[in-house]
Amino acid sequence: MKAIVITSPGEPEVLQLQEVEDPEIKHDEVLIKVEATALNKGDIYQRKGLYPPPKGASLYPGLECSGTIESVGRNVSRWKVGDQVCALLAGGGYAEKVAVPAGQVLPVPPGVSLKDSACLPEVACTVWSTVFMKSHLSSGETFLIHGGSSGIGTFAIQMAKHQGARVFITAGSEEKLAACKNLGADVCINYKTEDFAARVKQETEGRGVDVILDSVGAPYLQKNLDSLNVDGRLFIIGALSAMAAEINLSSLFARRLTIQASTLRGRNPEDKEIIVREVEKNVWPAIMEGKVTPVVYKYFPVCEAAEAHRLMESSKHIGKILLFPLLYRS
Ligand SMILES: NC(=O)c1ccc[n+]([C@@H]2O[C@H](COP(=O)([O-])OP(=O)(O)OC[C@H]3O[C@@H](n4cnc5c(N)ncnc54)[C@H](OP(=O)(O)O)[C@@H]3O)[C@@H](O)[C@H]2O)c1
């Protein structure tokens, strides 16, 4: 088969289309003929050599895909050859075919095209497993998302609104703020021109928000804690810059705050299966009702993966960037 190979750590041009071995499936896996894959920030870090695939995972980038099942392992009962699906991957989406544990596969939600469903598993599993399963955001609560226009953010806004939360976002341009507003965000803060912590206080009459989803990390840590309500929960899913930070513990004591962090990719298949099944139960109905829709900024043929990476690194996009396999015939 053909796949995009990271020929050495570096700039986007290290992504090269090459002929590689077909993946082999284990007894509890299915083989998917890939229709589309979507970019995630992790792909950029992997290309730069900063985010190696977990042990046993495909070496090719790509944390999610959609496609048609081409073969099933002998222990797999739910899926059959020909099923149209999307899947959460530990890697390997930038390829013609990918092997994935059956527990990480989801049906394509009715109303969403096979191609666009590729951009759902990573954001849905990340947001559901953090904001809802761990931070327990619930109806009537307030929720701040940093990077509201990101792939993660555009999904989180819609899901949180659907669950009845009041949603605050930060983003770095007026165009991005407007896009987040269109998706349902209630309070949109330009972090380049405004102090988000001050604005959160102003909008909540001094209380702060109940839950924050953060991917900025250390530089935002104290300000995030300052922006939380009593019993507030901060969930950190990324660190765009520094990893180390000092905090004032008095804010944690006084307002009984919780700080959590996690990554999805490194979890074992059993954990991922639990999350994927929770997503199917709780998120898929919202997608089927049209309350949550994929936000696709641009499609690229896989042979232009380097161009797609450049776009993601430029931060001009709003929502997800998709790769589809037109190239395999070119
Ligand atoms: N832990 C996990 O399991 C997990 C899973 C998936 C993703 N993630 C993390 O989630 C984050 C988003 O991922 P993605 O794939 O959705 O990325 P993405 O679409 O590339 O979006 C990243 C966004 O971050 C925004 N940003 C940069 N600096 C910011 C700041 N100081 N304040 C607010 N926004 C800022 C940029 O928008 P502006 O132009 O507005 O700055 C950009 O749109 C990444 O950090 C990624 O590593 C974690």
C-alpha cells in the first residue's frame, strides 16, 4: 500500500508518499480501507520527532480515519466486511489501509458523509473523556475553552451547548471569534487584546467558570485557577509552550479546585474502548440530531500532506483539516 512516511524529524517536506507493507490485523482488530483522515496537533509534534507513536502503534501519522472495513479478525463479532466506519487510531491514518482494535471503531453517524466522519473520533473522544467523563460539566454550568477555533474547540463548543452549558472561548482573531459565536459560544474573548481572566470575572459577576478545557499549559495555569468558580475543574489536554509552572496553592484550598490532565493516544486499547463506547452512547445521538456537526476547514489529497501541515502550523484554520486518498491513483 501507499502511506505518508515521516522520513526524518523536521519540517513538512519530510512527509513523503512511499510504498510500504500492508498492515496485518490481530484477532481482535479490523482492517479499514481509508476514505479520509484528519489532522491533529499531535501529527505536527510527531513529524517534528517530539511525539513518538506508542509501542506497537503504526509508525505513520494519523490519529483518526474513516473508511470501509476490508477484513475482520477472528474474535471480532460486531463489524463485518463492507461496513462504513470511522475509528480512533494510535497512528497510521495517513495510509491506504490501517489495522485498528475493533473496540475503537464507530459507525458513521447518519447525516454525516463517510469522508467527514474522519474528523470526529479524536475530538469526540478527547472532549467527552475529559470535559464530561472526568470534569462532569453539566447543564447550567459555565465552561471556558481555550483555542475555541481549534478542531477540539469547535467540537467542544457545540457539545457543551447541547449539554446546556454557558460557553466561553478564547481565540486570537475577530474572524475566529465570529466563527465560535456562530457555533453557539456565548462569550468570545480575543486573548491577544483582552485579559481572559478579567473578562471571565466580569461576565460571571466575580464567580468564575465551573470548568476550563486548556491546551496552552504552563503560561495559563495561574490565570486559569484565578478564573475558576468554587469547586471549579481545570482539565489540561496540551501544553503549547512551557511545561513547568509555579502556582499559588491558596486558590486551590479556598475554592476547592481540581486540576487534571491526560492524553488519549497513550491509553491502552481497553481504556480507549470504554471511551469510544461512551462517545457512541452520548455524543453520536447529538450528531445524528444535527446538534453537533463536523467543522471542516479544508480538504487536501494525501499527497499534499505537507501543505496541510503548513496550514495547521499557520493557525489560519477554523475547525478540522482533512486528507483524502485521491493521490493514491495519481
Ligand atoms: N490530551 C489529549 O488527549 C489531546 C487530544 C487532542 C488534542 N489535544 C491538544 O488540544 C489542542 C488542540 O488540538 P487541535 O488538534 O484541535 O489543534 P488546532 O486545530 O491546530 O488548534 C490549535 C489552536 O490553538 C490556538 N492557540 C494557540 N495559542 C493560543 C493561546 N495562547 N490561547 C488560546 N488559543 C491558542 C490557535 O488558535 P489562535 O489563532 O486563536 O491562537 C489554534 O487554532 C492541542 O494542544 C493538542 O495537542 C490533546
